[in-house]
Amino acid sequence: MSAGERRTLRPDAEAEGTVELDPLRAASPVVRAFSLSVAEGDARGLSWKSSSERCSIGSHPSNDLVLSDPTVSRFHCEITVAGPSRG
């Protein structure tokens, strides 16, 4: 069993000696890093590479990716890598 997979036993699985894997967890890749690139505007071509599971974007200097654009607010948005939702 690889990292990230969860074992789900059917009621009769122990008797049969079989194990089912949770397909949502098994199909979900693990994101260790990501990068963002500006595609339009004055900052076109600017790239940023992650060092964690999140990136804050905005015009304020405390953001990870700082954009000097009048249409971008000080704390415009945050991108967070998360696992599959279980609703």
C-alpha cells in the first residue's frame, strides 16, 4: 500500500483475506510543490515557486506573490493545496 491510500475493509474481507482501497484517496496525487506564472499585464512572465502548501497573492509586500496592479487588492487571494473533499 502506498502513502496516502486508506484501507477500507468490507464486512467479509477479513474472512476472504482481501482488502479494498479507497479509490478517492488512491487516485489523488500528492502535491509537494507548485509554481505560478503571470500570463497577462505588466508582470507577464513573473514566476513564483512554492515552499509550502499555500500562496498568498496581492499588492501588499507581505504576500508571497506581489503584483503591482491597480486591479489587485492588498490581500487579493490565497491558493491552498488540499486533499479531496469528503462531503
